[in-house]
Amino acid sequence: SPVASCLGKTCPKDSAGLVVANFQLFVNNPSSSITLRLSCQGAKAKEACKMAMLSADARSMMPPSIRERAYVPKGIHDDGVIEVGISDQEASKPGVCTPPCVLHIRVEVKPEDAHRDGFSMPFELMALAQSGFAVLLDGAEAFAMAVKPKKPKYFVYTSRTMSPTLTFVASVPYESYDPRGELVSMYALDCEEGDEARKEETWSCYQVSEAESAAADKSAADWERQTCETERMDGFQYKFQGGNPKYSGCHQPKGATESVCGCCRRKSLRGERLARDPSGYPSAEHNRFRALRNSRGQLVIVIPRTEFKRTSKNRAEHPDQGCHYRLSVVSKRRVPVVVKLRVFESQ
């Protein structure tokens, strides 16, 4: 639900005179794509939004300059809305949110408008998350869900410890026409496959189209960067390198007049793009682990210590990211079945 607030001298007593409002958002789903939406309220919403700045950063001490923050908007919508996409960023970039993390959000009035008399900027702030995967927690209460026929449920679990065994257990109710429970299955992918996929991603040169160039705001000093790094939601990550080569593999095609490619892109399998990529979904055809049924009728996947050793190098290199396991529960029964799923990490 949106959070309502106000900035300006004529706001209600609890926020009268404020020109900065700070918020926090806890992000714990590595597969989610988040959009921060600031909606200006009132009869002059569009005009009010022209005085507003929205930004976000994972650092508790947010940089004083909005240009130095990790997440800033691309522009203002015609209906008085400002949006910031918490999209895929280079992990090495300062302020990037790598789940789990606390995202620090700031709404502020532009310095040149902060001392204007008789103005107010009422607004609503909302975080919109999209993900095809629900988050599982270690040792928590069983996650109960109704699995419909041929409509799998997907989950993601992040392991950050070098525990010797990781176990996923799904309790499935007995059904007379399925006495052996063969119509309900569970599959999993381990994080090593995701890491290997990211290693195979290489940068390539992207030629900005004439339409994109024509729509760009060329009055901005960094309009070329903004045009290149626009969120296109096409499964690629875009980075502007200008005249200084920084991204390996990003070269101009033969016959190009410029020596260095200005805009680079590479395939991205994180966030919403991971959820939209078919290889990111565990299935009967695409999996690393298949569940076996125990004597209690439960589906069990046990990932032994050897599998943790295989991923320990990646964990040492990226200790904050952990190891993301993706699971699916698939049912071919005639009616929806309520499955209870739990995860255990031995110490």
C-alpha cells in the first residue's frame, strides 16, 4: 500500500516546512524487479512533481549529490508520476542493492524550490515488486500453497552459510487415485548454473536507434549516457562507455566510423529478466535435482556437502550475494492440491 506524505511550508503540521523525506525498504527476494513510484497529488500534481527529486541507494550514508546515488529516475510522466527502477546494476557499483539489503529512499524538493513561499507537495510513495518466485526462509513455518493442475509454483531460497547439507521438504496430502504420489513433483536448480551463465555473458556493441536518439533530451549534459542506459526490459543490461573502452568484448563493428563503441550491452539473467528467462525455471526438462518420495509421502531434495564445495569459490568471491536455489512444485492431479514446503540447513 502507498505511503502518503507531504513536503512544503503549507503542508499539515506533522510535515510543515519539510523539504526532505526519507524512507526505507527491505529487499530480500533476489529474483524480484522493483519499481519505486512517486505519485504527486492535488490539482497541480504535474507542476508539483517538477519540484521533486526521487532517488535511492543501499548505503546508509546517502551521497549528498543525487548524481552519485545508485538509483535515479529517467524523467517525469505526463500524469505527475516519477518512477525509479531498481534494475540490474554492476555489483561493484557503489550503492547497488544486493538482496538482502535495506534500500534507503529519499524524496526531496529541488534546492532552487526549497524556499518558495506558499507551496506544498503532497505525494504518495509506493514500491511495486514483480517476481515469478516466492521467497523461502530457513527453518520457518511451512510455506503452504495451492498448486493447480499444470500450473507450477516457483520459489527461491538464498543460502549464505557453508552448511554441509541443504534439504527441501514438500508435504503432499494423500489422494486415492494417486496412491504413490507420482502426479506431484519437485525440481531444483543450484546457484552454480546461474553463476556459470553469468560468466558466459559477454558485452557487445549496441547502436542507438534513430528513434531513441530523436527522443533523447539533448539539453542534458549526459544525454548520451541516459539514452544508452534506458531501461528497455528486453533481457539486456546496457552500459555507456563513451570514448574510453571499459567493457570487454564491446567493439565497434567493421566499417564503423567511430573507433570506440559508445553503448554496450550484455544478456542479463538477474531480477525480473531471470524470472522471464525459460532457463531460470526448474522443470522436468531443466533441473539439477529431482525430489524423491520418503516413507511419509513427502517430496525431499537433499543437496549434500559436495555440492556446497562446488559453489564455495563463487561464495568466497561474492559473499554478500549468497547462493540462490530455485525450486518448482508441479502437480498433474485433477484438482488443486495444498502442498507445504520447508527448507532446512544443517549446521
